[in-house]
Amino acid sequence: MPKEQPIEVFMPPNILKAKVGSGGLDSSAVKRAEQAIEELKEEFAVWIVEDVNRLVEMRKAYESGTDGDALGNLYRASHDLKGQAATFDFPLISRVAASLCKLTDDAGHDVKLPMALIDAHVDAIAIIVRDGIKDPSNPTANVLAGELERQVGAFLGKNPRAG
């Protein structure tokens, strides 16, 4: 039987602390970041309106049917809104845009999507921006968002080739 070697424990040096520093936050950097965000809020208002206008244009292009990329462009416009809505302080837009994304996801659509359902999403987003509805617990907007989600689910359930 061979002689067993003694066990050696190796403790690697902790270099994370040296890289991170003391771990304390630089409060002046945090304040500068908060101030920069406040200064950008006015620009956010302009950007959200531009994004909604782009969504409306992509909806029109899809309805006209002349642009072969129209469905993908409509999806991307709604996807951009879904992702940016929280930055713009519009969480309900994110929810409605997510529902529109689910409907317009351009992976395998073999059927024409219902324009009334697309219009309801686009109009809901435009109204949320117009009325400045930023409270995620707004009862009317939540009922509307829930109904849009239900309608999308029902459509996709009846038309499995649409999604």
C-alpha cells in the first residue's frame, strides 16, 4: 500500500477587494446620475411621443400591405416601446406593447392579423401617453390591458399558425 501524501490546503488571495475598493458608494456620483436623469426627463417626453408616432406609422404600413417588412417593423416598434416604457415612466405602455409584440411576433404568420385588435393596442398606447397615465395600478388602464391580452390569447389560440 502506497504511503499517503499529506493534504495541503491552498487559500487563494482575495483580490476582489483590491479591485472593487472599499465597497462604499460615491454619493456625489449617485447625485450626479440622478441629476442627469432628471434633466433627461423632458427629453423622455419627446422621445416617447416620437416612438408612439413611429408605431402609428408602422401600423398604417401594415394595413396598406404594400411593405413586405411591415409586420416586422410593427413588431420592432412595439418591442422598442415595451423596452423603453419603464425608462419613460410608463409601465402600462410596457404591458400593452408586450401584448402587441405577442400578437405581431413575425415568426411564422400565415394569416392576416385583425386590424381592430392592432388598432386597439396602438390607440391604448397613444391614450396612455396623451393622458400621462403613469400609475401602474390605474384601474381603467389595467382592465383595458387585461382585455387586450385576453383578446390576443384568444386570437392566437384560434389561429395557431399566427404565432
